[in-house]
Amino acid sequence: MVDKVIDIVRQAGRLMYNRDFDVQSKGTISNNVTTADLAVQEFLESRLTALVEDSYFLGEENFIIAKDKACQWVVDPIDGTANFIRDLASSVISVALIRDGKAVLGVIYNPYRDECIYAEEGKGAFLNGRPIRVSDRPLEKSVFCTALSLYNKDLAKPCLNILEKIYPVCDDFRRFGAAALELSYLASGRVELFFEIRLFPWDYAAGVIIVREAGGYIGTIDYDDIVYHRPIPIICANSKENYDYLRALVMKEIPSIPYRE
């Protein structure tokens, strides 16, 4: 199954090479969609749903939950649309298969570096066929990926507080502008810590299984495990020690999810 998904995602990645696209607003200054996003999503929907009988497709550009379906494809056609528009070469395609509320397959493809990072439940995580693992770096040598809630800047203050507290004790921080890309980097040992206050299922679904299969830790607040029906905070780290430390900082600033949708 994963080989077929990888082939489909790689084909979709070729659509991102076309720089002749239009940009449309999705209601806020920072939130845009391009005709390339729509083309990639349409391509993926037509091919992925054919792989699993009676499966449902949940893409960023059609956020409608089908609760009666056991299997659901959760897809971000271009994670990092702002990067894509600006030609920053830091955007990925993210595809996950959710079965009975659990991520069982994930593929994140970076066409600029031709890097496909993927995992299936119980089979480990891989980058272009090579096994990957999270790093073993301790907190003081860790790189922290985070963001400041771009689409709801009223939530920025607790994010800044968390960054202010962790920055003196870690190595450094990064902001790549694409959550799926950052989670794939954590799984492949390039960064060690990740937190965002508000992500949607298409942002993190593939990253959940990839990080776990690579030996990392990923979770949220207000739920015992990751859910895929609403936006949630995402906390992630390379080790249990680092995860517990980061989660404790997050919980002090954000004891419960401060939004409904």
C-alpha cells in the first residue's frame, strides 16, 4: 500500500513545478490558496480514494468530516502555501490514512529536495527507502520548531512565552512555515522539539505516525491521544525526557485548548 501512495504523491509533486498559478484569499490576509493547491488536491483525491474501498478524502480545501467512514485520507496538498507562493522551496505534500480514528500510514514529500519520508504502522519510518530515527540529542543540544498561530494572532502570547522559556535551555529555534515539513525533520533527526498551538488534521496527520515509527513522542492536550476531527495543539519531541519537559511548559501556559475550531 505505501509504495502505491508514494508513487501517487510523487506524481502530484510534479504539479508543484509549474509556477504559473493564481492566488486566492481564504478570508484573511495570511491565509491563501493557489490553483496549484487545488490541482494537487484534485489529483490526489481521484487516485487515493481508489486505493481503499469506501474511503473518504479530507483535504485542506474541503474540510468536511465523514464520521460514518472507517477509513479516511487526510491530505494537505501543499503544506506551506505561503512558502510556495514566495518560491522559498520549503513546502511539502502530506498524506495520511486514518483507520478507525488512528493514523496507520503517512507520507510527506518534499519535491524540492526529492525527499519522501514515510511510515506504515509497525514497520518503521523511512526516507527514500532508508530507515530513519529521531536524534538522541539532549535538551541543551536540541533545535525547537514552533510558530505563533498565524491565522489567529490572538493566540500568539502564550506561544511567545513558551519560546522565551525554552530558548535559554535549548540550542536554537527554527520556523520553516510548514508543520508537516518540521515534523518530518524531527522524525529524521534534524530537529528535536516541536510545538504549535493550533494545527488542523491535514497539518499533522502524516507526521503523527511518521514520528512515532521513528521513535519520537507526539501528543496534545485535553485528549488522551491525537484526534482528527478538529484543530488541536501539537507537542512533539525526540525523547520522552524532552517531550515531558516541553509538555510541562506548554501546560503551564495553555492548560486547556483555548479555542473550539
